[in-house]
Amino acid sequence: MTPSHDLRGLGLPETISVALFDLDGVLTDTAAVHRRAWKAVFDEFLAGRSPGPFHPFTDADYLGYVDGRSRADGIREFLKSRGITLPEGEPDAAEGEPTVHGLGNRKNRLLLSVLERDGVHVYPGSLAYLNGAREAGLRTGVVTASANAHEVLAVADLTRFVDVCIDGVEIAGRGLRGKPAPDAFLAAAEALDAKPEQAAAFEDAIAGVTAGRAADFGYVVGVDRVRDGTQAEALRRAGADVVVTDLAELGPPQ
């Protein structure tokens, strides 16, 4: 596909024909909702463990072990960091049951209740960038560990920008490895008939940036929504070619 605009206006190399975006924290301000839901679930679980000092789930835990990963992988990684192993349980396990699926189902219900009550906020800079990418002739898509991606995209009125969506449901159904493995990004690029070097990834999670780099994508953009002085450097170390605090900084065409 030949872009109709100079891609330098989007901050991308001219070789890029496909832009693939993470959802939570890149396009929509739902990462904070995920973080609060995870904290409620993990703190409740940890407080009910055997006697000893209670160490709550922190923002650093979210960024290091959960952000960008599938629900089950995030649970496993965080609990492993605390020296805890749980049985997997059944996919339809009761909410809060002390199994991987039980904690995951509890978190998902909390998340959906907040989204239903408060809706979804789209970052204005991201919406402008999506419009600019479309005007430039790029194909665009979403690659996310979220199992609720299609619902969020519909509520946020972003479905019109999505040529392909590889979400948590499809990742599990196809037996793909989740981020930080490159499988989902590669599947999205293949679905759009693009070579890895023709694709750009946009990620706010360290696991996501790692996945984009492992996929040998032509360009990887890190989005630092944390702005704590350390996340930007962590994204660069993970392989981001550039780190911004908002996609508007990449300069979409006006």
C-alpha cells in the first residue's frame, strides 16, 4: 500500500504500512481501571493468606508482572513474585476462588462493572493519531491481551479504525503465546499481509514493547503514561525506538 501522506508527519519511517496498537493505556484510558481492579482482587487475596505482614499489590507490581499480559499469565507472574502458586481451576470458577481462574473471574467482573458505570475514555491524542494514520493510508489494528477488547472498542467508537483485532480470546483460541512473546503481533501483521519490517507497534507496557521488538517490527513506539521518571527508561531498555507520553507528540497531520 502506498501512503497518501508523508509518514514523517506521523513520526514513522516510510517503510511502515501497518500500525498496530495496544488498547488499554495506548488508545483508551482503561489501564487505570485494570490496575484498580487488580489491586482490589490481589489485596483481598493476600489479606486472607496465612498470618504474617500484609504487603499490598503496588503500581510497581502492576507494571512489572501484570501490565500487557493475559489475565491468567498476569496472575501467575505476580503470585510467583510473592512465592505463591495456585491451582489453575476451571475456566468458570467462582469469583474469588483461590485458583488462577477464580481470581481472574473476580477481576473481570469488577472491571466490567466499572466500564458499564463509567464508560470508556479515549485519549484525544490517540484519536487524532488514528485519524492521521488512516488519512496517510495506513492499515490499523489492535493487539491486546484483553478479553473484552471488542466491547471496549464498540463503547469507545473505535471499531471503525480496526482492520484486525487480536485479543485475549483469539490468543487463547489459537494457542498463541501472550506478550512478551511476539505471536500476537506477528499474527496481526500476517492478517494484514504485511511483513514484520512494515509494521509499527504502539505499546505502554514493557511486555508489549518486548513483544514488538521480538517480532522484528520496523518501528516500536513506547507510550509512557506513568511519567514517574523510570517507566520511559524501562520502555527504552525493552526495545522502544522512541518513547512519548502521548501519541500527539508524534505529530499526526493536521
